[in-house]
Amino acid sequence: MSRLVVVSNRVAASKLSRPGSEGGLSVALRAALRQHGGIWFGWSGKVLERDYGQPSVAEVGKTTFATIDLTQRDYDDYYKGFANSTLWPLFHYRLDLAEFSQRTWKGYERVNAHFAHRLQPLLKDSDVIWVHDYHFTLLAEQLRNANCRQKMGFFLHIPWPALPVFTALPWHREIVKALCAYDLIGFQTDEDLECFQDYIRREIGGEVGENGVIRVFGRTLRAGAFPIGVDTETFAKMAEESETSNQVARLKKSLIGRDLIIGVDRLDYSKGLINRVEAFEHLLTAYPDNRGNVVFLQINPPSRADVADYVDIRREMEATAGRVNGAFAEYDWVPIRYLNKSFSRRVLAGFFRSSRIGLVTPLRDGMNLVAKEYVAAQPAKDPGVLVLSRFAGAARELDGALIVNPYDVEGVAERLQEALTMPLKERRERWRSMHRAIAVNDVTAWWADYLETLQHGKRIP
Ligand code: GDG
């Protein structure tokens, strides 16, 4: 079995302070690395004044964790700039927020080249390299330029935009050409895959054949949809155990029998947070019986707080939640509990299990793991209802959710009312079908399937 080399912007800590504190994806990649042996390579999270030194290396069993630092200039141009102020907004259809600058593009090229340069000496000829996400679209091309011939795969965690949106990027061709240096490109959904294939055919005149094969730029590669899953069983167990924890008991006590609606998202403009609060406001206006009887708990750990658009969404969210609370709160009931901080995974799992509704309304989302975790956390006998945006990749698998258009605030409020009054029998039926999907396609099946396809050319479903 070949050694596995995982590359991602951030690398999981080599040592964990608390068991159960780590996210599902990072647990899964660790497991893949444990099984194959190999390296996890990425940014240390540190920004230094000087240029890079050698990678810092920590060995844990058969896995080497290797990280490099960024200079302030690289952090500004590559991370804050091109990755999070150009690609992230553009790939989430926010052309209005996307910034296009030669300086940040050059920084992005420079950092991809640096990463390739630092990674190359660590590689063996028989390694299989798996690169994650929009930070490193150019990495394989850089490695190929340095004569690396290993199998290289790429997985995009965020959506791939439709042709007219993607081609607004002045460097669209350079990015796709570089992506085609990989052997396998993985997307979250068929829709993302189709948008990519559409670009290859219509913009470049490439050929899209059977079994995901693409012939373009003198190369042959494959592209497929590999929807990511969650650690379904572990998360369910954690939710059940967490039910008796101090925090969950305190939450339940504070509700005094009221129904709880929960939202959990990084504080990001792609997550549809303002529309969500407005939909909840409309629920209280259109169905006034809910006043005093329903609580909306929105948890928003801060994210990318040094990017200007993230400062704006925080301010806007505080103003909107404050306005709704000001309009509806009573001396013994506050409708929205807006928390700008993070919780342990265990506590979150218990909160999900205690909520009548999981409200997940992104305007665009590659997959959305919160939707799947909410389903995993529900008790089979008395499950809650998932209200889910059609623009989350997860909507393609979670057919038992109430699927909503997040732009239609009144429509979301109607579905919330439907969820609050849904009979137990229907809740169970809907939950069972969603649970089946996330039990079969969990995060282990996801990485195993991807790596099997990359290594052995398995048929793409
Ligand atoms: C990207 C794509 C795609 C959230 N708050 C806390 C916390 N979380 C955890 C959730 C979940 C994860 O973070 C968030 O994952 P999502 O999928 O919802 O969203 P992104 O961060 O945007 O992820 C997305 C994903 O990559 C994977 O491919 O699904 O579309 O955008 O696991 O539970 N975890 C803890 N405390 C918190 O307060 N511990």
C-alpha cells in the first residue's frame, strides 16, 4: 500500500489536548494516515516576519505532521487576499464581494510554489498525494514542474461555480489548467462536477468522456463527485452521552419546556444568517402563538475576523438579532440567543439532540456538515426536523429535510411552522430516510472511496 501525503491549509494538531475535541474531517484524515502511513503537510497557522525556515516536523506513530510558516506578506496576499477575498466569495456566487488584484494572485502563485518546493524533498516516488481545497489549486502543477510523477488528487470542499460566474475570475484559465495537472479532481456534488465539465467543454474545448475521464491541455485525468460525510456513529454516541452533561441540562432547564430551534455556523456571509434571522422574525409575526413558546439559539464562532467582509457580517448579525429581540422580547422570554463563540463538539452534539429544529440555510455551501451532524444527533424515538437550504450540497442526500429557498424569508417561516407542528410519525419517517443516507455514506466511506478511485482508478459512480 502506498504512503499517503495529505496537504491542506491547516493541519490538525499532532497532539490533542482533549479527546473528542477534534472535528470529524480531521479525525477521518488522521485515520486515513494511520492506515496508510504518511505525511500531513500544511501551514502552521503562524505568521512570521522572515522568510520560511524548514518545515517543523512531529512524528506520531506512522504519521508525520509537517508544517511551514507564512510571512506577513504571504499571509496578506495568499490567505486573506486571493484565497479568502477572491476565491471564497466568487465560488459562493458573491461576485459583489470578490476582489480581483494582480498582487494577491501573484501571492497565491508564490505560496503554492513555496509549498511545492518545501514538500518535494519529503516525497517518495510511490507516494499518493491528496490535496485539499481552494488554497492549493496550483500545487500539482508546481510539483509536476519539479518532475514529481506521483499520483495526485484534489478535493474541493466548496462549490464549483457556474461558467458565467467562474469566468469573471481573470485567472480562470490558469487555475483550471493547473487543476488538470492532478489525476483526480473530487467535487462535493454532481452539480459542481457538471459546472466544471461544462467549463472544460465550452470554454477550453476539452473532451469529457465515460467514467469521469477528461482530456484537455494534453493530459488525461478524471473528475467525480464524492459527497463528504460525517462520523455518524461517533457523533450519535457523543450526543446521547452529552444529554446528561451539565451544559445540556442547563440549556434544557432554561427552556422551561419551550421548543428550541438551533443554528450553528462559522460567522460567514455564505451561511445565510441574516435571512435566517428574518425568517424567524417572520415566524413570530405570521404565527404569533410562537411568541413566548419558541427559542432560537444561533451559535456563530467567529471566523476570518481580519477580513473586512467578516467584520461587516458580524456587525450586521448583531444589529439584526438585536432588532428582533428588541421588537419581541418579554420580561420572561428572549426569542433569539445569539452566541458569538464556539463550544466543544460534545456540547454541540447534545445541543443538537435537544433541539426540535435544526435550521441550516446557507445561500451556497459545498456540503454543510452541520446538517448531517444534526441528523446524526437525533434520538430515533423522537427526532427533530431539519430545515435545509436547497443551496447546500447536503440537500441532494438529505431528502427527508424540509427543503427551503433561503432567499424566500416567508417561505422559510412557513416551513418552520410546519416543522414545529409536525406529527411524530412524519418526523420519524423523515429522519429514518436521512439517517440511512448518512450512515451509509459516512466520512470513512468518503475518504476510502476517494483514495480507492485515485489509487486504483475505481469506476466513478
Ligand atoms: C467547508 C465547506 C463543507 C461549528 N461551530 C463549532 C464547530 N463547528 C463545526 C461543525 C462542523 C464544522 O465546524 C463546519 O462544517 P460545515 O460543513 O458546516 O462548514 P465549513 O466550515 O464552511 O466547511 C462546507 C466542509 O468544508 C467539509 O467539506 O461541508 O460546505 O464550506 O463540523 O460542527 N465545532 C466546534 N465548536 C463550534 O462552536 N467544536
